[in-house]
Amino acid sequence: MGTREYLLDKAKREGLESKSYEFVNNLLKQTDFDDSRISVLAGVPVDFVRKVRESSGRK
């Protein structure tokens, strides 16, 4: 993989992670779902949901 391809791939992954973060954060704010349920709905690992929860100050 060349530099250009690497950078494009990295930008795509960061964009997807940003959208996933936003979606998970919205689910945390607007529902009472547990981390496991949010993980399934958002298609992300439970650890990702926990990190979003911690960074948003939610318990």
C-alpha cells in the first residue's frame, strides 16, 4: 500500500469512527439501553461504547 492509499484509508477509518462515536453518544443520551445493546445497534465493540460513555461523563 502506497502513501496515498494509506492516507485515504486512514481518513476513511477516522470518518467512520467519528460517525460511530456520534451515533453511540446519541444512543447514550436518548435511550436507557445498556452498553451491550448499543454495541449491537451501532455495530461497534462494547469497549468502544464504554469509552464513549466515559468521555461523555455518563455512568
